[in-house]
Amino acid sequence: MALLQRMGQAGTNEKSDILVTLEPAAPGAGIRMELSSPVAYEFGTQIRSLVEEMLKKYEIQDARVVLKDQGALDFAIRARVETAILRAMA
């Protein structure tokens, strides 16, 4: 199980991008995800699934994740989440 050491952030609020903020949470708190997106109704489930996939890849079980999406594609979401994770673990 990986532990986050600090807040990690990646991305921008620009069109077709996503701003990902990842913060440590108390052990046992689980994953708390907040998503704001103009396409949340259509793609919110997909966005959350991609983020959960990346968190599982790095064995992160306790974190607060804030996502401010502006229509990012899947590859951009994965890249931004991975970068935020690596920054939070450093």
C-alpha cells in the first residue's frame, strides 16, 4: 500500500484538460473524490473509473481527490492523475 506524503497537483483549468489535486487522508478513510465538470452527467462515471484505476495501480487506498475537468480525454486524465500521484509520493 502506497502512502501519500504531501499534496500533489497536475493539469490546468484550460479547455480539454483536467486539474487533479490529490491529498493524503487518514489511514482507513478511503478514497473521497470530488468531480466538477461540464460533462459530468455524460462522462462522470467514466472519469471516476479512470481515476480509480490509476489509484489502484499505485495501491493508494486513502486519499482526497479533487477533479476539475474541462473536457479532458482519457489519456490526459490518466496522465494528470499519474503525475499528481507521483508528486504526492515524492
